Amino acid sequence: MNTVACIIVTYNPDYAGVSRLLAAISPQVAHVIVVDNSPARATQEEILNLIPENGHCITLGGNLGIAEAINRGVLAAKELGVSHVVLFDQDSLPSPNLIDCLLHAMETETQAGRRIAAVGPRYQDVKGQHSSPFVKLNGFRLQRIPCADDELVSVDLLITSGSLISIKALDEIGLMEAQLFIDYVDTEWCLRANSRGYEIIGVGCAQMEHDLGNQFIRLFGRTIPTHSSLRYYYLMRNGLWLLKQKWVSRSWKIMDARRLFLVSVVYSVFVGRRFENWKMISLGIWHAIIGRMGKYSE
């Protein structure tokens, strides 16, 4: 019998949002594991007060990064004896049938003889700025893949939030890469899964709302997201680290190298706090070269 544990990673969250997420997901799974990265004791206590009857809370006492938090949750889920985990950010809200849709898709494709690493939902950004397409590498570009309510599509990447992963796949592929800390964690794991003969599936009937946390601006006729300068550090460092991995395909390396170059130019020259962005992007490049990973430290 398949059983699912939900792993939710929190960091200084909006309590009302976490409460809505817990109310939506706890009836759908056997266990809820909240892994809290918040450093403040008061925040940790507030989160403990939200934990449902089938819930467990792991307090890390400080921000160890999303990858390490997921890994701690997975280890706890394995001790509970579940067959699958589903991962959520604190800013997501799943539909009432999300787990049933994902689990059915996983079972159907596995029974058909396919090696499935993860299945994930379609999502709508709560700010209405971005309706997620699934994506697949086509040549040297990421192609948007449409997916109807009754469809399953083969994709190359899923965002962390909403992804259902079997414990068997995690045992064979490995846990998240903790030294990445935040950006590229989901991308790295999906590409690693692909390199080991696993498939990633997008599920049309599974849907959720998700807050990407981005602000958007118009530049050269296009809408682009903006972040803090620190996020550009992680984006550049981790993206370049991934390009150095031997198991990453040549097509991915060419596509993402071009994208990282454009990011470095756009956000250093045209967008936001340009000098601060340039400084953190440059530092990210340097740290990728010398192999300094983990949490950024002054």
C-alpha cells in the first residue's frame, strides 16, 4: 500500500498561509513533516502551534537552506515507513485532489514499465503574473509544454513545491544537494535523475497555487522577475557549479550558459540595484571557480 508523507519547509513564514497549506494537505497524506529553518524562537513556537494531529515538526534552529531541510524531512519520512514524499514550499496551496492525481499518475506510469523519479502539478502564481508551463529541453532551448487536465507529459524539470517522489527513487538517485543551499536545488536533482535513466512527469489534473515570491518589471517589451542581490549570487554560483558536473548534458550546458550570461548582463546593467547586483554576481562566479559552496557568508 502506498503511503505519502508531506514535507513542508518553512522560513519566517506567513502563519496564515502555512495554516491554509496545512489544512489543505493534511487530509490528503498520512503524515505532515514541517521542517523549520527560522532562527527566532518565537517563530518556531508559532509554527509548533499550527502542527495538525498527523503532523511532526523538525526545528533546525537556523537557516540551513532548503536542500538540507528537505533532506532532514526525507530521513524523518523514511523512519515513518512511507512509500512516497511530496514536497511543499510554505507559499503553496494544493487542490483537494492533488495527492490522488499525482499518486495515480506515478502508479500508472510505473506499472507501464517507466522509471519515474517525480511527478508534479501545474501551478498558478498567486499574483497572476505567471501561469506555469511545464518545460523540456529541445535542442539548446527550454520548450514550453502544454498540458490539458487529462494529460501526462514528459518534462525535464519540476519546481520543488508539489513534487511527489518515491522513496525508492530517492534511495537510487540520492538526496538533494545540500551545498547548493537554495537556487538550482530542484533543477540539479531532476537533471541527476534524468542522467540515471529516470523520467520526470507533469500531471495535468494536479493543480496548485504558488507564490513565486518575485516582483516583475517590464524591460525591452518583456516581463522579467527581479530578486534580491543575494539571490543573484546563488543563481550564478550554483548555475556555474552545475555546468561543471560531468553528468550534465552538453545541450543543457549550452542552454544554461547562455541564460546565465544574459542574467549577468541584464541585472548588472539594467535592473534594480545594478552595482550591488554586479558585485554579488561577480562574487558568485568567483566562488563557483574556487568551489566555495554552502550558505553565503560575508
